[in-house]
Amino acid sequence: MVEHTRTLGFWVAFALGLGTMIAAGIFSLSGTAVAAIGSSAVIAFVIAALIAGVTAASYSEFASIYAENGGGYLFSSRTFDRDLLEYAVGVSLFLGYTGTTAFYLATMDEWFFEFILPHGWPVPHGTIGVLAAILLGSLNARGTEESGTFQVLVSGAKVAVLIAFIAGAFAYKAPAETVGTFTAAVSTDVTGIVSIAALAFITFFGFSAIAASAGEIIEPRKTVPRAIAASIVAVTILYAFVIVAMVNAPIPAEVIAEEGETAMGSVANAFLGSIGMALIVAGAIFSMVSASNASVLAASSIGSLMGRQGQAPRRFSRIHPVYGTPFWSVTTVTATIVTLIVGFIMLFPAEGGLGGMSLGLEALTGFATFNLLAPLSVVNIALIVSRRRFPDIERPIRVPLVPLVPIIGILANLALITNLPTIGVVVGTVLVGALLAAYLIWGGAPETEELFERVVSPYSPDEMAAQSAASGGGSAAEATPIESTSNGTAATDADRFRLLVPVRRPDRAPAHVRLAATIGSLHASNPLIRVVNVTQIPDQTPSEMVTETAEERASRIGDVLAAADIDVDYTVEGHISRDVGFSIVQAARNEQADLILMGYPEESADVTQRVEFDAPCDVLFSSGFIERGLGVPATVNVGAGGGPHHEALLPFVNDLAEDGSKIHVINVRPTGEVGTAENPGRTLNALPAAGSVEVHNVTADSVAEGLVTTAVENGGILVIGASRTRRLRQWILGSTPDRVIDLADDADVPVIVYASEPSVRGVAEDLLFPIYRYLAKLGTPDRPVLERERSGDVER
């Protein structure tokens, strides 16, 4: 057995916390803090560090037990049995991390406007932050990762920038004068100190990055608490010296107060000149982007875990097959960050926005910090509860003086919340409350076991026949579940190409399996076909009432397939389900299917749409293959098209061409109200395996009519992509595919409709294409009906 290897040592763990903490907090809040309470800003930052340290201790203990992604949400879900509380912690942390990222990027936006973009450019504030959020989201969705070495280098660069800034300040004034100026600027405003401490807490939340990486850290029992403590102490010292430098700046206090979040750049210019200022500006922007990236990762990990546990849409937990990231969760995180920047900075800025409402950067800071402090209080409570509920669980790290230390953390966190900007807390409370109400209405994603049950485990009809002969009879339900196929090849071999074939009617199973065998042979020499029959449980009917029916259907399918003597490895299984579409999709996930092949629905269109929209792989819908002997077809007709579904089917057509099929590309220019002309160029360019392709330029009343009429003349099968109008619910696979199948049925033309795995891009195209199609039609000239042009072979 291969064991997980821990690779992060102390210095990498230390750099992880240091790099995450040195971000917009010090570059933005230092000016705000000095303007508000002068030298006492040091006290405020120390208070924030101490409170963070108390909660960091709880995080350290939990991280030593649960070395997984999810942070405070994971710890709460493993401690409490209260669904709503767990959801509240998860959604609050999600908003906290996304709010923190929005704060970082909105601050970076202000630095851009102050020091980089020419003044007077007609660019709305918040624009740079939004663009940066989209770029970070794209990078994270594609699997961008920071190695430990890179994190050390990044953190070292940040520290070097701050040291240069501090050195410039101390070189500007003599030590005695510096001390005198600092002492004279001490404030006794306790309320102001606590308020700044509340805002500054966001700068120390980076300790959670260390705890969340406990599973990768060498000797976490010693390394995690040492790295957390060292990073918090180091950052506090650096921040203190930055405050000293800000207080001693040769700039009037009113100027620092006016510039606020960008004051540090002006102070650097006074100390170090234009080169020093450029260094600080570059360091600040780089720090904000780097810390934002860490927060995006943290938020997406929480979203992914919530999806896995059914407290968010289950698609949040899906891992992209190419990028290996929780793509939907990252996309949602990015959209949330953009929404927060637009709302707090663009629509309702501090100077007053729509309807006179004012939010701005300070309110955004309060919003983010509130959504971090509230769940952190729950994590401290969870530590007390965990000690009592699970006294025997192994705890490599143990917080001393429990419950006293967690209680101090709870009270301190709540005290900081009362000193946050009121408007930020109000917006945070309202949004969390609205999401809680939505969750209560939704009820969460149902458990898989509630939606379907496998009543007949996968079995090979050939082995079933052998068992039956040896035992004197038996049924599919009594067959021993197998993990090998009819020829003894291991079904668990990860290299095998897996096709899932949902079958409703037993008499059609052989045709579907033969077609699946043909398609599977294009990808691998030994494909494995999983045949599944799903018996729907009617409403108000106990599941046990249909179990016998499901067993009989699975047995009947096995008998029919065994009699057909199909030379391919396959298994048969039976499910009962209240949601047939979900059962098929979940089976595809469980079996890690590479492709789903199912018949075009004669009824129950909702099942098809569920599979098409939620499948974890591409889906082929077939029609007209029941009475035909199968094999690689001699002739393949493919419609010229566009969009993700058409692009996905081209490799499939190319594989057919490599196996000897003659390819005909049909380009239809419709003259009626139905269909839109496409450019065949991309289709031709994507078929390099076809040495020559015959192109048919056809004019017909509709795209469907042109495709079917030409396919009848050419012979062979017709392959088209699912339409981008499929989201219009009156269509099953889209207007053109549905019409094609109706016409092809009468003309005896076999049809395969290809639907690509759902993606953000695909969903967007589905929703926007009807608008494009309407606009395109406005500029399309009328043509005579059934005018036909035919080109010869186009050599490629």
C-alpha cells in the first residue's frame, strides 16, 4: 500500500502563513490606522494578533486530527450533529474568504488608480479588481498551484519590500527623533484602538492556511503550532515597525488620512524617492494578488466540501476531468468575489452610490471580517464540544487550559465584531440570513441512498449461466457480484475504456450493447460495457414494492444478452430509483464512466435532460440502430455546426475515419424559419484522419430536412451535435436534433446525437445562442427551397 508522503517542512509552513498574512491588510490598513489612532495602531495590531493566536490554537488541534481541506467548516461538521449550524459556518466562511479576496483586490484597484493608471482615465473604480478576480478564478480553475519553494521565494520578496520601507524610514530620521515622534503620537482612544484591532484581524487570518495544510506538513504535532506562532509573531513585529515608519513620515497627518488605503505608497516616495515608491507599489500589488490566490483556494475548498456533503449543489464537488480542480466551486467563488467588488465599490462606493447608499472599502472590510470572526467563534465552541464528545480521539496537538482558552477566543471574537463598521456587519448578517432561509426552503441535496438503490449488483451473464448450471438454477439477484468480466479480465483495471449503457426495454439491449462495443473499440481494444436498468419507484410507493420487478428486468436483460452472444466484455445491473436520471448520472460517477450511450427517449424527456445536463462525461443518444447489424459504418454523415457539442463529436468522427469510414460533411443553408447556417471550415480542419472528405453544400427549408435528405442519398449513419437551443424546454436535445430524429425515423436513417460533458462555457452558449441565432437570421437572405449545390471531394 502506498502511503501519503508529507513534504512541507517548517520553513515552507512558516512561509505559507507569512505570505498569506502579508497582504492588503498592512498595505491598506496601516494608513487608515495611523490616521485614526496614531502610534497606538501598534497596540491595535498586537490585540488582533493575540486574538488570532487564541483561535489559531484551536485550529492547530483540529488540523492535527482532520488533515483535510475545509478548515473551520470541516471541524464544525465533524463535531456537531446540527445540519443548520454546519451550513451557517460553511456559508459564513465562504463569504468571509470571498469577502477577504474582494477586499484585497479592491485595495489593489485603489493602488492602481493612485500610482499606475494615469489620473483622469475614464475607468470606473473597481474595474481592475474585477478583472483580477476573473483572472485569478481562471488560473485556479485550470489547476494553478504554488510549490513550497515558490511560496518561500514569494514570502521572502514581500518581507524584503517591507524591510526596505522600514529601513528608509529609520534612515530618514535619527533614532532618538524617531522614538520621540512615535511617543508623541500615542492615542488613548480605547474605542478607536479596539475598532482598528477589529479591522486588522483580517490581516492575521492567514494562520488558517497553515492549519489547512496539516496533512502535507512533516511532523505536524510540532511543526504546525511552531509555524503558526512564528508567523504571527514575525508579522506582528513587521507591522509594528511599519506603523513606526508611517508615524514618522514627512507627510502631514491630514494627507495620510485623506489617502487612507494608498498612504503607504506616498510615504515610501517621501522616504525612498520614486524608485522606492515603485518598489513598494509593486510589492503591495504582488502581495495582494498572492494572498487573494490563497483565499480563492480556501473558499473553493469549502464550496467543494459543502457540495460533497449535500449542503451546496453537488456539482460544486465535481473535479474537472482535465484540470483536476473543483471547477464549479471555483467558478462560484469567482462570481461571488466579482459581485462583492461591484456592489461595495462600484455601485455603492463610500462617496455614495445608487439611492444614496454608501458602502465602500471599509464596509467591505467589516463584511469580510464579520464572516470570519463569527464562524471562528463556533470553531472555539467546537473544540470544547469535541473534547467532551470524543474524549478518546487521538489529538497530536492539544490546546492547554480548555475550556478557558477557547472561551477567551469566543469572547474576544465577539468583542471585535461589535467594533466593526456597522454597515458591513448588517450586510453580512442579512446575506447569511438570506442564504440560511434559502437552505431551509431547499432542504439540501438528498443523500444518494434516498434517490436510488442498486438491487442487482453488476454481473456477467456468461458467469451467471455457469453459476446457474453448477447450482441447478438461480436468478440475477442471487448471482455473486463480480469484479471480472466474462473473459476474466479485471473490471477494475483503470486503463479500460468504460461505457455506461442505460437500457429500459430488454429486447433493445443487444442493439445498444453492440453499438457500444463498436464505439468502445474506437478508444480501446478491450472496452468494458456496464448495462444498467433502472426501475422507477412511483410516488407514495415503498421501495420494496418494486424490488422484485427490478430483479426480473435485470435477469431478463441478462438472458437476452447471453442469447445474443455478443463478443464484448459487459456486465448487467439493476437499480430502483425515484429519480431515474439521477440514478444514471450517479452510476456513471460511481463507475467512472468515460462515455454514456442511451437511446433517444420516446417518452420521459426529463430523464434525458437530467442525464444530458448533469452527466460527468460525454453522452451519445442513438436512434434507428435496433434492426441493424453493427460494426464500423462504411459511411458517416456529419452536419457542419458549431458550439461545444459539435466540437466534442469531431474526435469521435475522426476515430471512425481512422477505422475506414468515409466521411461526408453536410453544410445546410436553411431558407425557412428553422435553423441557422454554419461555417464548415472548423469541421473540416478538425478531421485530419480523413484523407478526403466529401462536402455537400445543401440549401433546404430547414437544417433538419437538409441533413436527413442528404444522408438518405449518401447512405450510412448521421452524426450531429446536441443543439444549443436544448435549454428551451420544449425540446429534448434541441430543435434541430429533435426534428432530425423525427425525419430520420421515417427515412430509416440511423442517427447519433452527441452531447458534450456540461461546462460553464457550454451552459453560457446554450443560454446565449438563441439570441445570436435571432440576430443572425436578421441578416440571412432568402434562398430558393431545395436548391442544391454539391462539391466534389475536398482533398485535405
